[in-house]
Amino acid sequence: MAAPDWSKTDVHQHYDSPWLTLPPSEQALSTYRPKLGFHPSPVRDPEDFAAQLKKRTLFGHPRDVVPEQPNLDEFLYLPEELSPAPPPVEQTLIPPSPSPNDPPPPNHFLYPKAGIFKLRKTSAFQRGYVYTTPYNRENSIATDHYRMLHVATPPQLTPRRVLDPATQQLQYCHDPVPDCIQMVPGVPYAFEIDGNPNELHTIGAVHTFESLRHEHDFCLSMTIRCL
């Protein structure tokens, strides 16, 4: 039996459609061929569909469910679990202001802009400390959404080579980035949502080899790495 010539048919058409006619040489094979094309879903009654949705597992952020705050004590580290690293020196991180000589961002773009971060002592993070900055959901979400879609890389992030007077060797460095802070290694950063110190949204952290030395499992990690 010869193989059917699929080029004579339209894969977007349904073989059971009354307005589709197969070539005579393929009519006998049509019963053995899988059905192709789009199968439209049956029209659902809106009330019945809404009732079925209520029975399903909720995903995302349902509007008709009031969230309950969990017990915050369950999310605190014990004193013996906290990092033995010394407290950070910087109490407040203030981003530098732009200079009149700084080049402007490209058209329709914006440079990133950070807030003022203050150091807090807390057991919610294993480091024992966190840098926080206020974040107002009502006023900041729309603004940040626009800025994230139009963000551009500041030119100060491009490294340049300079001569180190002490070693007489060329090294890479960059200038301070306007409106941005330099993250302290080993300390997490978080948003303080709507002025609530117990409602924190972690932004991130940066680590160096030196900052990792204070972690409890550093020696174990290095041992495993050497094996």
C-alpha cells in the first residue's frame, strides 16, 4: 500500500469536516489516518464554569481569600545558628548623587536608582543583620515596573585600568555608580513593605571568599570541595 501524500491536504483542516474532500486515492486510507487540526472546546455555561473553578486547587493570588500571617517565631534562627561574623561597620548606605558631568541615559531609558539602606539587627536572617529600605506598594509598584522595563546600564560600570602606586601594576576599577549603593559582602538586603518591619522582601546579597569564611558550614564545604 502506497504511503499517503500529505502535501495534498491542509493540516489545519479537520478530516471529519463536511466541506473537506480527500483525493480518491486517499479516501480508503482516511479511516486509518489520525485526526489533525484544532478541536474547539465546547461552549461552557459561565455559572457552571465558575462553580468548577471554586472546586479546584487555588494557584497564584486569589482575590477572595484573605491571607493569614504565619507565626513569625517559626522563621527566626536560634542564637547558636547565627553567623559569628562581626557586625557590619556601615550603619547607613546612601547612594551618591549624580554629577553634572555624568552622561545622560539613552533616549527613553533610565538609570537604576536605589534608596537609602539602614542596618538592622534581626534573627530572621542567619547573618544576624540586614540592610533594609522602605517600600510602599501603592506608590512604588507602577513606578518600578516602568523603570525595570526601561533600565539602562550606567557607564560607570565599565571597568577601566589604572596603575596602582603601591604595586606599580595595572588593575581594573570603576567609579562609584550614581544613585546606586555598593553592597557590603555577606549581609542580606531587603525591602521593608509599607513600613512594617516584620514584612520583609529579600532583595539579595553578595558574597566574597572572605565573607564566606564566617559561615558555619564553610569548613565542611571546603572539605567536600577538596575531596
